[in-house]
Amino acid sequence: MTPFDYARAGDTAEALRLGATADAATAYLGGGTNLVDLMRENVARPERLVDVTGFSDAIAQTDAGGLLIGAAVRNTAVAEHRFVRTHYPMLTRAILAGASAQIRNMATVGGNLLQRTRCTYFYDTDGSRCNKRTPGQGCDAIDGFNRIHAIVGASPACVATHPSDMCVALAALDATVHLEGGRGRRSLPFADLHRLPGEHPELDTVLEPGDLITAIELPPLPIAANSTYRKVRDRASYAFALISVAAALEIEGGQIKDVRIALGGVAHKPWRASKAEAALRGGPANEQAFRDAAIAELSDARPLRDNGFKIELAKRTLVAVLAELSGAAA
């Protein structure tokens, strides 16, 4: 591990001041469940850590009827919150599927959003080329063992997948990310936070240097009360997703009035299934419609040598989740 300086910020203003220091590569430290691992493996080499765990740790209902979740709130607190469990059950299920209780008790909401891929080539600093770790070096995953890698949204520079379960649910819920940084306070739709790799896979998000996530806001979304999260993985004990589906469904008179879907394990970012949603809205709530929507969503999938099975797995998982929700909504 590379030596580093440590500073504990007393408030957001101090964190931003420390994070904006020009003569050091600075990282904000929340629970540290991913950042510390990256530092141990010499993948991340920040020269200064700014500890931000002491603030932004509240969960409160908004005037509009949604929920504002501070960036320093622990994942366990979100998953166990009564309002989340009642109004956004997909979020609770995603968090519970994401990690052990010990990690959930440490990990923060802001840190979860910023965790990095678990691609083995990304972590292999001694023997593998990785454009995400060292831009311009090449990507050994493309012709290597790529069973867990992306089937949509990839590029010739990177085929890594985003690891978060919680982020898949947040994408489906149309969450908003609140930030503070050099440009002051601002907000952006959660769907715009993470990037596809393109020619710059080293950039996971659109955040600017020194930006600090302060909160996540969930909108009032009645459809989310009938929602769920399903994760398919190699083992039941806290493996990362091969495929995951976060979905919410509203049915009226046998027709789909509204639907929200996001997929995990398929792309460099949580993947909002907009094609499937468009195919379903206003149509019948039956298995054939669910299959047709899944086919439409995966029509542009481009598998690698070892992960072609993901396409059919994603289709079947999406159909199963929608069928489950349609039974609950009937």
C-alpha cells in the first residue's frame, strides 16, 4: 500500500476544501469497503484520504413524499428503514442481496455508488493489461476469461461490468444524486451519474475532481410499492451478479399502466431497460408480452467468447420477475 495522508472533515465545507487541494491526489473515505481493498492491491494510490463518515447520515421524507438519504448513511440503515421497505422494497432487497451483514454495516450509500468493477484483470496489477487502470494499455479481458463481463454498452477499450446491486435499484427508481463541488451545489439524474466506457473507461462517473456526493433522493413513486429485485449469481453467499433485475409494475384492467426496469451484471453502468419498458407500457400483462419485451431489450447484446449465456439468462430472469410482479398486482 502506498503511504498516504489522512484528514477527517468536520463538515461538508471542510471536506470540499481538503478535496480541492491541488498538490495531492485526494479520495473521499466513507466505509472504505471497496477503496481500502483497491489501495491494498495498489490499484488505487491516493496521496490523501478525506474521511467524510461523520456527516450526511440522515434519512428523511421530503415534502413531495419521497425520501432523502444522506451519503454517509450505512447500507444496513437504508435496507431496514420502514419507509424504504414499504414504499421501495426493490431497494431493500437489492441491498440485502449485495453483501454480508458485516459489509452492509460498514458500507455507505455514497461509497456504494462509487465502487469500482470487480474485473479480475483490473485487480491484477502485475500481469494484466487494463485500460481502466492504465489508459491506453489495452484490455486483456476482451480475449481472456470474460464470463462475468458486459454484453451491452461495452467498447473496444473495456468490457467491465458495474458491481453494485443497490445502484441497479436506484436506476429503476429514477433517483436523483445531490452533489457539492467546485461548481457549488447541483443535482443530476441517477441515470446520468455513471458512464459507459467508450474511449475513456478509466472514468466511471461524470463527477469532477473534488466533487462530493451528499445525498440520494428517491421520488414519490407509487408504482415502487409493487417492486422487487432478483439476483442470479454463481453461489448464494454474496457473489457478484451474473444477471440482476430490479423492476416495478403497475397493472390496471389487465393492461400495463406503468413499468420500471433496470438490469445489473450486463454493462459498465446500471442498465435502464428503456426498450423493454417502452414495449410493455399500454400492453397486456402476460408472459408473451414479457418475453417480447426481454427480446427487444437484449436485441443489441454483443456477447464475448465466454458470456453468451448471459443473454438468455437475462431474458428469462426478466420474464420471471415480471410474472411475479404481475401476480402480485392482479
